[in-house]
Amino acid sequence: MKGFAANLSTKQVKALEGDSRVETVVQDVKFKAIQMMPSSSSNVNNTLMSQSTPWGITRVGAPLNGTGKKAWVLDTGIDLDHPDLNVDYGSSASFVAGESADDGHGHGTHVAGTIAAKDNSTGVVGVAADADVVAVKVCDSSGQCYTSDLDAGIDYIVSNYSSGDVANISLGWPITGNSRVDLALSVLENTIKTAADDGLMFAIAAGNESQDANNKSPARIAYNNVWTVSAHDDNDDFASFSNYGNPPIEYSNPGVDILSLCKNGGTNTIGGTSMAAPHIAGLLLTVPNDINTDGYVTNDPDNDPDAIAAYTPLEVSISGPISRDSNESGTWTENASYGTGNYSYQWYFKNIGQTTWGLGVTSTSYSRSFENIISIADHAYLKVVVTSGSEQAETTFPVLIHGSGSSCPPGQICL
């Protein structure tokens, strides 16, 4: 987006509005867009203890390896010296007048910790453990944010991000019906959509007003490459404070009593949809094509329960007869689960005495026979490799083949 923010007189505004090169002039909107919900176990600890894995990280199937990945945190900044974070200092920037990219509030550091805290011996571990985080400061140390600063922060990311990067927005403004406010928010949302069209992925908090998320910006955006996230507790119960509504909400993630990092090098436990969104951000960084629905929240106010996003590795097993007579045909079937894309299959076989795998069929089941020319039963083997999305899983299955000179009742194993 080409533009600028400035303090202007009424005369200057009118002059710009009359300039054919100017598309629109929007009055900036400032709002305390940062909210943190109190926790039943809130505890600021400025000394890092032995590493623990927060319940939310486990719930989404993490930690996962985020090494080499990058998250852009549009927030109150990040504790640039936090020992449990890999902060990209060179890329970090502040769009708040008079403040550096360092976090004077604590909210942004907590978000960054959930996304990418290091997998080491201290503090906590994030979803995309050891990923790089970039502080894009768009809210001041009191949690006040201008829409123009968020616009500028997003434009900055678009000019500097790489494919696969994710931007997290754990803040928002209410839709008031005021034309001045709505126009500013519309410009903001168009900035996000343009960035999403460019390929940047966004995780956005649904908001904490216990109302329809369509009344909150930018949470109300339902768009490609944009994920709006509600919150649930450790019993998968919808958080009482969380906004709701499908659309725009795609997923729900942990947002109650979330332990993560805080400014001044420590940890803290807080809640909010601000804490839910970075769980999705971490999944998008590491397994964007392999995010599964792992159950649904209970007590969703809109009676359309939000899916709970998590990573569950692709799994496969084989079912079929465990023994056959020599040259007796059998049929074996793969049983794959937790795939997120189209499945493809490749079967292999290894006859008695073989040391290398032979190539089989590419279907969901495999029918064949094995030969055993001696009287002593021995094992042949089947293997299936299943691919779904970017994941691959395999398993082997032994089949006891009775010798051609032996007699064995069906369904029994004879030696």
C-alpha cells in the first residue's frame, strides 16, 4: 500500500482529498487493541526454571521443529534479549513513535514464546520450536495501537518476508458503526488481504468480548491465507471470553491459562484469544499442509462447534491374514489415518529368503501369494508406503507361510 500517516490541518486534508493522485484520506484510529485475560494460575517469574511444555503446545501436537522458519509478530514488540527466543534483531522494527522494537508491555513476548520458544533446558518450548521471531512493533507499551501503524507494519513485512513465513496479529478493534472508524478498519483489512494475496499467511485472534467475531477487526476477515482463531481450555471447552462465529473463525486453539514467555527474560501465565492465535501460527510455520481437525470444542455459543487444530502425524497399519499356505492367495489392506491431502500408495513384498523388496501395486489393498518350497514355515513380508500431502508413513507386515509339504488348519499357525 502506498501512503503515509501525518498530523494534518483541515486545510491540508481538503487539499489532499482534491488531489487526483490520492485515492482516499482516512482519519487514523487509536484503540487499546491489546487484551490479556487473567489466569487462574497467573504467575510472573523473572527467572527461567527448567523447561516445561505448556499444555497448549501438547494439545496441538507440538513441539515441532521450527529451525529455519520465521514468524513476524505484529504486537507490542518482543523482549529482544530473551534467552529462550531466537529474535531476528536485524529485521525487527518499530512503527510506534519514540519506542524501540523491544517489548515494554509483555504481550508480544508471550505471543512469540508460544510460537517459537527454544527447545532447550529452560523456560518453555513453542509450537515451532527454535524458529526465528521478528518484532514488528505496532502497539505502544500501554497496549494502544494506531491502525496506520499496523498498516505500515504489514507493508514492511510484505517487503521483507520469504515464502512460508507467518504473521501473527493478536490484537483488534471493535466495529462501532462510526463511519470514520469503519473506513480506517476497511483500509486495514484491505492491507491484510493484499498481503495474503501476495502469499503471506496470517494468524488472527478472534477477540475476547464474548460476541460475534464479525464485530471485531481484523478478526472478521474470512479470506485465503487468513486464519481467525477462537480459544478453548484444557478440557476443550469453549473459553467464556472468546468471540465466536463461523465464518470468520476457522479453528479454536488453547487460550486459557497459557504459560509462555514474558518481558525481562521470564515466563508468565495469561489467557485470551491472543494466546490461541500463535498456536495456529506455529502450526502454519511447520506443517501448513498437515493441520488436522482433532475434535471440536464443547459449549460453543453459536452452536456450530469450532474445530480444534492440531498436528497428528500420518499413520498407517496393515490388516489381513497373518498366515497362508504356500502359493495360497491372500488380500491385505492398508489403514491410513490423519492424512490431510489425497492419499497415494505403494506396496512392496519380500518373499522367503529375499533380502530386497520387490515392487508391488499402488492401490489400497494388495492380493498375492507367497511360495515356501520347504516343509518348515517361514515369514514373508509386506510393506506399504502411504503419502498424503507433504507427509509419508510406512509399515511392514509379516506373513507366516507354511511349507508346501505341511498341512495346517485355516486360521492357525503351524510350525
